[in-house]
Amino acid sequence: MDTQTALLIILMVVLLVLSAFFSGSETAYSSMSKIKVQSLANDGNKKAAQALKTYGDFDRFLTTILVGNNIVNIASSTICTALMTQYFGAQTGVVYATVLMVTVLLICGEITPKTIAKKRAESVAISFSTAIRWCIIILWPITWVFLKLTNALSRAIGASKESHPMTEQELSVLIDEVQQEGTLEKQEGDLIKSAMEFDDIKVQEICIPRVDITAVSVTTDIETMKNLFVTSEYSRVPIYEGTVDHVIGAIFIKDFFMRYVSGKPFRLTDIIRPVKFVNENAGLDTVLNELQKAKLHLAIVLDEYGGTVGMVTLEDILEELVGDIWDESDTVRYPVVR
């Protein structure tokens, strides 16, 4: 084997390595989790930040990879064909070169590097970030031409480059994928999903129905009110005039017993506190915001005619986010009982 042949073989091996590099890079950047790389970049990883920058201009990156991959594949195939024809003749050499290069390029230049890059997408993308940046700079004159041609063709066929915002359904799928990867705990994922659905829930869907409301008339005597607090263990009880459709406020257990133990006579009207009134079609996010602003924990839900539909508390709203909240006095109710 002469020196020229040895150099051509070495060059062909180098080109095959570059082919593997380009193929692996394409798969790594297409498969990597942007969230994971962003986390590493926030921690000060400069290569991760470089990888994110490259990912941000994906069209330019992909064009560079495809141009580079085609150049090295064509060059390696040409060298192999020249070597085979030199040793086996024109016709037989071309057949040998074709079979050999198809096999080698598929195994070493495509399948193997892409499989490895798929399994370790983030680490491969970050490791190759500097090399890819140099490839983008070196091949820019060539890729610029192809980008212009691609953009012109896209405009000609009416393809749009506008990106569409992620929908809630797509975000939910993304959360499921992150949970499967182990980056996000199930409880955290469920909380995020609950927050996404929170503004879609109407207050009438979760409020305590009118028939189940424990309320008393403003004319109720003190002893009856005391017995109600003791037996019901509610901390707040709505007060109405005439019927439940005319709620005028609420009595707090703290206010009531402070007056009661003082021994001084008083009426329920002396300790009535205001409540919030909300429309039955209001979203939970709106009701929560109004209760926070008013510094209240109780809201009466009204229909379009002003009649009482039900009652909702701050705890009821929060349970839509974090699940059931039980205190020491609650009787825990399980959905399934043996």
C-alpha cells in the first residue's frame, strides 16, 4: 500500500467520523429536552447556553447539518469508489464501493450515532455545541444560499413560518412526558394540571347547593344559634331575612361566643359580618380574586335573577387545586368503602 492510498483511507475514516457527528447532532438537537438544557444553562453551564442558542435558530442549524452530512458522505463515497476501481477495475470496483459504503454509512454514519444520540440527547447536544457552532460559521456561505432558496420555496407554496402558541392540551401532554422522565413528581404535575383547568371551572359546579346550606333567619334567638354552632361545628353561618334568597351576611362563631360568654345581652344583628355575592357563571379564578381582595372566606352564589343558588367557601375553591382538605373536626369521606 503506497502513501497516497493510506492517506485516502485515513481521510475516508475521518469523513465517516464527521458523518457520525452530523447525524448524531441532528438527532440530539431534535430529541433533547429544552427544559433540562435550560435548567443547566441557568446553573451556569456555558455549553448548555450555547446549545440553547443553536436550538433557537433551528432552521440554520438543520441546514448546516444536512449540508455538512451530504458533503462528507459524497466525499467518502467518491474516495471509496476511487480506491475500489484502482484495485478491482471500473465495473467491479463501483459495485464493491457501493455495497461497502451503503453498509458502512448506514451502520457507522446513521443508525449507531443516531441511536446513541437519541438515548443521551441532552449530553450529546451540550458536548457538541462548540463544534456545531464552528460548523455553522464555516459552512455559512453555503447554508445561506440554501436558506434563501428554502424560504423562497416556502413562500411560493404558501407555507407559513409563524409559530403557534402551545395549547393547554399540548402542555398537559408535555407535563405527562416530564413526569415519565422522572423530572416532575406526580403530585407536582397534578397541581399544575389543576391550575391549568382552574379558570375553566364555574363556581356553580362546586358550590354547596341551596338545599344543603345551613343558614338561619335574622330573627333566630341566641340559644338556638348557640346550639346550631355546637352541633354543626361550622365556623360561619349565613344569615337571611325572610328566605334564603335574601342573605344579608354571616355570623362567625368567634364573634358569637365572645359576646355569649360576656353575659351581656345582644342580638344577631349586632355581630353580622358581610359576605361576598358572586354570579353562578363566574370562574373560580375570578371568585378567588374577589374573596382575596375583600378579605372574606364566604361567598353566596346567585343566579341571574338574584336568587340564591348556593354557597362557596375559600376552602372549597382551594380544594379544586390541591385536593380535599380535612381538619380535625371533619369526618373523612372515602369514595370507595369496603
